[in-house]
Amino acid sequence: MKQAIDVGLPAIGQPFSWAVKAGGLLFTTHGPVRADGSIDTGPVERQTRLTLQNIERAIVVAGGRMSDVAQVLIYMTDERDMQVIDAVYREFFSAPYPNRSSVAVRALVVPGMRVEMVVYACIGDFAHGTEPSISRDPSA
């Protein structure tokens, strides 16, 4: 069963949840959204930091930590921003890094928004090496 996670950000008036947990996995998408719901359209470094802070908040509220992140998809409006995005990214993640894909797009939904990230994290027992035993006996 899936569960919406309250990350403390306001609803955006679209059929959208900031974070959803299902089957021990967390699915969350964030951009540079401030606590009041406004979008930071300033320098990409500041936008990236705010985006990753939002992601970190979602993961912590869901019961995880940044090391639980398995995959990050980064959308940016200018591929030349990748070096700056990488520098801020390293403030939040360390090796072994999550699997990652980075894509330059023509535009994001809000004019001036330069980065958005989609994150998949394994939260719960599986994340910390306590996988349940699996019986090979079909009658079990």
C-alpha cells in the first residue's frame, strides 16, 4: 500500500504528492521550492542546495537517510551548470554514490527554475541490510 509523506511543503494545486512511500521504497521529486511554496529562481548553486535540502527532508521524514538513496535523476536547463550541481551534490552524497542520470532540458515548468531532481530511496528494513528471509518452500 502506498502512503503520501508530508514533507512540510504546501500543496501545489495539481494532482501530485511531494513524496510517496510504497513497499519500502520512497519516490520523491523536488525543485528549488521554498517553505512558502515560492520557487527560488536565483543562481543554480542556491537552487540545487534548496532542492537537495527538500529531498533530504523528505527522506528523513520518511524514516531514512541520504545514504538510502539508490537513484537520482537530474533535470537541468543548461548543461553548463553540471559542474556547479555536482559540487553541491557532493555536500549531500558520498561514495558509494547513488546511480544517476542527468538530462539537459529546454525548460522546466516554472520560468527561471534551473534544476529538478527525482529520487528513489530504499527506506526501512531492506535499506539497512536486514532483509527478511525468503522461504524456497512453496508451501511455507
